[in-house]
Amino acid sequence: MRRILFSVAVVLLGSGVAFSQGVEQRHPIKDRDSFEFTTLEREQPILDSFARGLLLEGGRKGYILVYAGRISCEGEAKRVIELIEEHMADRHGLERGRIVGMNGGYRERTTYEMWSVPKGEAGPIPTPTVDPSEVKFLRPNNPRCKYLRTSRGRKRRS
């Protein structure tokens, strides 16, 4: 009798492990792509593709982690987030709640990561690689800083 109970217990434990592994495999993996940010106009095809993917998969949330560069403008990550969020909302009609912009700190160059996360799962955690004390800020009249100050990233006509 003990042998039978032991055998049943082993089978049940084994199937429980197999079931839990099967559940883990069914959850979609978080997808991440990383790009160096240049201008909104140059990034549009990438952002448009990401937005279309989110629209097709209604159960996902998009996270945009932006890292300012070792050499950057004051508030650069924040402004890049604003530009991307505005683009996603205006051009694709994505509600602000479907796109979450996060300041990730600093990396060697201004980059952004796009994460497609299943509904209900935790968002990504930033992974900066440059200490804030090592960052050199450009003068406000630098062309890059002017680009980030203008509406929607476009140069204003005089």
C-alpha cells in the first residue's frame, strides 16, 4: 500500500512540475528592441512599426525607456519621451495608458528601448551604464538642444 501511495505521489509531483513548466512556456516573452535616437523623423519607421504591433495585439502595453547620452542636453530623456508619446498618440491613436515613457538614466549615447509587455505583467527595469556625475551637458544653443526644444522636434520657420 505504501508503495502505491509513494508511486501516486511521485506521479502527481512529476505532473505538477511539468504543468508549471508548461504554464511558464505559454506566457509570451517580453520583446525588446534598442535604438540610438537621432531625430523623430528618422525614428518614425521604427516607432510606426512598434505602434502597429501594439494595435494588433490589444493585450499588450508598450514601454519606451529613454537613456540620455554621456554628452547630452539638459532634460534630453524627458523631451525624447514626450516626442515619442506625442507621435504615438497623434499618428496612431494609442491612448496614453498603452504607452509608458520612462527615463532610464544615462548610457554612452542617447538611446531608447521599446518593450512590448503582456497585459498585467511588470514593466522593464532601467539599466543605465553611465554614472550621472560623468555626464557632460551641451550648451542650450547646441543644434541638438534646439531640436529638442522645438515643437514636435521640427525646426521652426522664422
